[in-house]
Amino acid sequence: MGALGALRTSNVIRFSLCALVLTCVSARSLPAQGESSPAAQFEKRRQRLLDVVSQERDRGFFTVTSKFITGRDTEWAMAMLDSLTTDEGIGGMFYSYTAIGTYLRLKDQLPDSIKRKIRQAYRTRTMYRGDTENHWVMYYTGIYLAAQTWPNEDRSQWFNGKSSTENFKEAEQWLNRWMNITSTIGQGEFDSPTYFIVFMTPVLTLYEFAKDPAMKRKAQMTADLLFADFAVDHLGGNYCGGHSRDYPDDIANPLSAPAALWAWLYFGEPKTELWGETRYHPRHRGGWETASGATSSYRLPEIIYRIATDRSRPYIHTETKRVRNIIRFGPEKNPPAYKYMYMTRSYALGSLQGGILQPIQQHTWDVTYISEKPNNTIFTLHPFYSGKELAMFFPEEQKFLSDEVNRYHLVYTNPNKWNSSSPYEQTFQHKDAIIVLYNIDKEARQSHIDGFFPKTLDERIEHNSGWIFCRAGSVYVAFFPLKPYEWIEEKVNWRWRSSVAKNGVVTEVGSSDEDGSFEEFQHRIVKSKPAFNNFDKTFTVHYKTRRGDEMKFTFGGERTLNGKKVDFRTYKFFNGPFIQSERGSGIVKMTYENRVRELDFNKVIIKEWQQSKQ
Amino acid sequence: MATIEAIVSVVLVLLVGGTAPPDSVVGNRGGEAQRSYYAAVFLNRGHVSGGVVSNIGLFRRSPGDTAWSNIYRRNLFTFGLGLWKSGSTTRQYIAAGNGLHRSVDGRKTWRVLTDWHTEEVLSVALDPVDSAVIYIATPFGVFRSTDDGARWQKKMSGMNSWFVRKVMVDWSDRSALFAGAEDDLYRTTDKGEHWTPLHVGVPGMEAVVQHPADPKHLLVGTSDDGVRVSVDGGKSWKEGKGLPNTAFYAVCVSSDKQTIYAGGYQTGLWKSNDRGFSWSLLWQDSEIEAIYTIFVHPDVPRHLMVGTSGQGIYESRDGGKTWSKFGLNGCHVKQIELYP
């Protein structure tokens, strides 16, 4: 028995021992009840998605797999697969896990010639590992499964000159490490409506095909964790609040993000089939990768479905994540990122604390609301860019980084961009109110701040009190700029712009549920006006919310709520009515009504129980 | 194998003797027909990172060739090269985005020596005698292997920043190394166990050079402050006069051991004839955004090449008076070498 075999045996024993102490373990979680049950509804959507994707002719492994599974157009699928395995120009981390995933999924249907080509790919192509967290997850998932599939092969049989045993061991170590980090201090590329897919898809592939029961279980638990993380920020298909990384189009139109299709599949929201809507582009950055969920045997625990969809009561949820690896110009490798979410049945207000938490694509805060119309969000940002910011995270020469990133991401240096981190932006949120302050350095390349206000708003009123009131259906937004501003009309939105370097905005959100009519909401809001005398020297804003809470916020200084200092360092890993976890514990507890599901990443066990109602 | 290496080591010690840079790690003399140019290509235009890239990796141009050909990996982000040679034993190294690659069979097959513990490998340094001792610079510090790349240990004691662009063995003392880090240039005299800052005075070490005729003569290119020079082994530093205060990624001592060249971000190519204390502009082309690397032919000092950002390689055969393109247009060329 080689080292690989020994490792597997060891894991089997370990896992078996763990299994003995399970209180209750079930991949399917809570039982399904009839055709209206979440499980039955999921099954319908799953079949529907496979049916739709199998009619597509996109060049990709997911389209091919869908065609084989449904038995539709298999001749074309075989030709496409042959093309994908013949084209030596394709490689890298995206190929690494999708090629082996397709192989393992379809191996009983594939001719030997195709199988040989897929095997050959891992011998001759560079499965480049990349430089981001999602790259490494994809890469090592692919290497793990490929080494598992072709064990006991020597170094000459692999593109990197490592044997099957060496590749398996390395991939196993890293995947375990990543899942441990993700379950204790969080992802670096956290809560991303776009990059969600490139974590979820390899994790589901790992779950599906890992032979080691412990790895399979850990992949299942990680899938649960990622879905639960999405669920608490989810509203009607929208991934709400602050994001580590997202693309401008998806920020400005949340339901166009790939995560929305995952929400449709697993949470059943939005109710409409997104690919039929103009506001969603299913091919948009790999949207069909959701088909990997439709082909997976992974089933979302019903408790996560409930967490994602029950909005009967507003709630506050906080999280601690981590900043992506900082390689220079920073005091520590992974400082914490703090998230705050206030969720209601019709809107969500969510934020990160501000500052540079991610390069390029950070989205710091927004209010996102349920709407039949596109562009259902409002937010502000400082469109910051600098080579030094990028050099914090990438090893290339600092002076080139802006140009290089701009070539690929197209918008990085654009003064009108809708995604950005900025060292000159900080937030303070309490429930449905948020203060966002800006203190833009004289040397900064962009000296203005922008706000996104969609044209799909039903009303946008500039009140003589200084407040700007917006209404989108039953959702109301009050927005108070501290400094002069202008409106710039654009295709889908009004761009609110203020070119004052020391600046800020106060926002409160309400709804007809809480505030009655729009007029009543306005009446309540105008009673309180932010106090910011001498702001250019103190950088301090006082604000008493319409609920009577007193917020005081100084840029670079303290945040106080009703006289008490708010300290982000007290934030837990997850803390809210639905998910609780201490940072570093490796134990994530989900709660819905009297049901509890606990993921114990230390022991690699899942427990479920019902607690007595209080 | 161990016996052969021991014999090789003895021969190398006799040859090197601590008086001049050993051929084992800096290139070899030989007939032109036996050598080819090798280029490390990091990026081509239009790409930062991702899955599918072509036209990057290790390239070769042999005598008689009219173009460069990619001989290893079409999508390998390549930061640098290294060669260890003794007698008929040759080991070539590639410092790349996914680790340190090594070939021991004349570039027919390669093996990645590092694993997930190291991220990008930005440069490689080789012990001139013991081929089993390898050093790499990474964004998270210097790593050392003493068993031919089987295991790696992080060696950062005494360093104040973990980003290290460049690591280099002192040719006069194989136990000593220099590490160009984000905050300073560091030196160790015990093979990386302990590092001491040399207090260059400005941050951002981009290029680190030790003069081949004088081990105490050091030059560093910095990320914002031109070139700094020391002629006392790093005890004191002086600013290279005449240079713009910007990034200098490349510093190179000519094979005549008199002239020193430097280039960087929007700088053109600069030349010094007084050990790097004062500089004059030799050549500038508005098409070239930056010079990443400078190559001087080991036998023909008038034969120069520069590797650029996005414009491939330029060549001059008259000491830098006139230049022409030498291929790899569109590529970011990080290093050029002439190897057997």
C-alpha cells in the first residue's frame, strides 16, 4: 500500500470513529413533506435548469454535462467535449476541476479516446494555480480528484513532475487548510455575488467525487457554510450588503449576478426564471455553472432554505471575515473585515466597516430592496485606485499594477466605476440607519464621491430640509448629503456626485410595514437632521435616528451608539438569530425556530437536533 | 549520486576559490553555437491572472533562429531563471507564479519543487557548490531547502517585512546572501538563519547586484528612489546621481566589469562609468514603458539586450547607440540569459 492508500485508510478510520458519536447526521437534513416541500420544489427547479442548460450550445463542460445527463444532443456534446480536450490552448485552474469533474460524472458514457485526452491534459497542460483564493480552490480540487482518479502514477505522468501521491497529499493538505480557515476566520473573497460560483462549484465537485469520507463530509459542511453565509444576506434572490468582490454591473443590478441563479435554484427566489429576464444574463460570467448544482447529489439542508427565505421578522446579523492575503504595506497578513446586516421582508441595509479590505472590486455598503424592476439598489463609494493598493495584494511592480488590472478588469481606474475599496471611506451602521464618511486625501487621484440612484425608483424628492427621499414600491430611503452635490443623468441611473473631499452621507431606510405612508416616513425623518458642525476639523457626525437611537461617528475615531462605544473587535464570526459562531472555534451553529444544525469542523461532524421552544 | 556531487563540490571550490563569481550559477562561457538565449516571460498584454493564457513562460532563441519559441508552458507566469552547472551536470530553474520549477535533463522534463506553503516564487538563488541548497524569494519571505527542494523552511529571522523580491548568494562567501525586501536590503552570513538590515535608506528593493570584481560593491534598484550604491559591503550608501526618482527594476554590471547599466519605469536605459555614483541617459524609446531586465553578452560587452514591459526584447550590438527589436513583442520579459 502506498502513501496515498495509507492516507485514505487513516481517514476512513478517523471518519468512522467520528460517525459513531454523531447525535444525528443527515445529508438530506429535515424530511421532505409532499410536493410543496422545499425538497420537492428544488427537484422541479433542478430538472428545469438541466432542461434549459441542455438546450444551450455554450462551449463549456457544464453544457456538455447537462446534455449527457438529459440525453439531449449528445452527439454535439461529444464533439464539444472532444474539442475541449483537444484544444491545448485551454488550461489553468478553471480547467483543472471542470475537466476531472466532467470525467468523473460521465466516465461510464465516454469513449476511451476522450478519457485518454482528459488524462493527457493533466500530463501536458499547465494547470496554473493562479493567485487568488478561488483560483486555489479550483486548482487543488482538480488536482485532488485527478490524483485520486489516477493513483500510483509516477512523476513523469503529471504536468508538474509530481507523482500521484505527492499531488494528492499536497491538494488534500491545502483543501483541509482552506476549509479550516473558512470555518474559523472566514473567506478572504467573502460574500461575493460573482465569485460565489467559483467556490461553490468546486466544493460541490469535491463533495460529489471525493472518495475519502472525511473529505466528502468536510466538503458538504463547507457547502452548507457557504450557502448559510449567503442565506443570511439573501433577499428575494439578491445577495445584499457589503461584498469583498463584485463586478459593477452586478452591483448596480443585483439580480444580474451569478449568485442570483443559485438563489433561484436552492432558495426558490426570485420566483421567476431569471434567464428569461433582461436583467439577468445567464451566460454572464459563467452563470450556467449553476448546472453543477443541478447535477450534484448535494441537497441543501432545509434549515438553510428557511434561513434564506423567512423574512417574517427583521433581524440584525453581524460577521467577521478576513482581508485577502496582504503581502506588503500592511501590519498583518489577514486583518479582520467586519460586516453588518439589517434585514427586513422588503429591504436589506448592509455594510462593511470601510477601508481597503479587498483590491479592485470591493462593495462597501448598500440598501437593496425587493422590486420587480432592475437596478434595485442604492449606495455610495469613493472611486479610489492606486498602484500601492494593488501592491498590497499582488507581487508585481507597483507602478504597473493599475494599468495591468485596468486592462483586465477594464474599470479599475475609471472615475465613474461602481466598485471600489477606499482608505478614505468608513461606515457606521445601526439597524436601518448608516453614516458613511469620507476624508479624501489631497493626493488621491479621484477627489469625488458618487452615489447610485436607479431610474427605476418610483419617486426621488429633494426636500428643502436637505434630505433626499426615494421610494421604490413600499420601500423608502432617506439620504442626507453633508456637502453640496450634483445629479448626472446616465442610462439606468442618476449619478449623485459630490466633489468635496471631506464629506459624508446619512441614510435611513424604511417601509410601509414600519412607517406607513411615504409622507409619514418623510415626516418622521425630517424631525432629525444630522449634526456636523465644524465637520472639516472634527470629521464627526451626530445623528438621532427616527427610532430615537443616537449615533455619533468620527472618521478615524470612535463610533458610539447611545453613548456606548461600538467596538468591532467584539464581533463574532457569525452572530444573529440564525447563525452563531465564535471566531476561531470551527463550530457553526444554525438555528431556525426550534431546529438546530451544527457544523463542527474540528471533529468533521454535523449534528442536528430540536430544542425545546422558549 | 552523493559521491559525484561531492567530487563536483571539491572541483568547484578549487575553481571558485571565493575570488570571483562562479560560473556554476551565472552562466557559462563556451562556443556561441552551443548556447541559446533564454527569456522569462511573465505576462503578455491584456492579462493579469486567470485561467487561459498563451505566450508566456520560458522562451528560447538559438543561433540561427529568427524568432523565440515557447519551450516550457504556455501559461506559466515566469518571474526569473537560474542555472547551476558543473561539468556535465546542469540544473535549470524557473521562478514562477506556481512555484519553483527545475529541470535536470536539459529542459526535457520539469518538476515543481515547492508546494502550497509557498506562493509566487519571485527569484531563485543557488549555492554555487552544493546543488542541494536552494533559496527562493517570495511575497511571504525567503525559503531555503538543503535537500534539493524536497523540503523548505522559511528563513526570516531579523527581517522586518515579509515581501522579498530578490535573493542572491554573495559570490565571495557562499554562506552569505542578500535579500531585497520591501523595507530594506538584508544580509545573512549563515545561509539565511539570521538576517541583518543594511539600511539602504529607502524602501522597495527591486534589483540587487553585487559587482563581479568587488564583492563589497553593491547596487540596488528601488521602487521609487532610483539606484543606491555601496562600496563598503553595505555599511554606507549613496544615491546614484543623475537618475530620476522612480522605479529601477534592472541594474547590470557589464561583462567588461567597468560599465554599469540601469533601467526602470519610464526611465530609458542609463549608464554609469564610475561605479554607479553618477549616471547618464544612454537610450530612451517612447514606446517602452519600462525596462525589467538588462543583459550584457558575457563575451561581447557591446552586445546589450533589454527586456521590457509589453514590448518584448530590444537589442543593441554597438554598446547601446542603436537598438532594434529582438522579438517577443507584446511580452513582459523579466530575465534574459545565455545558457548552454
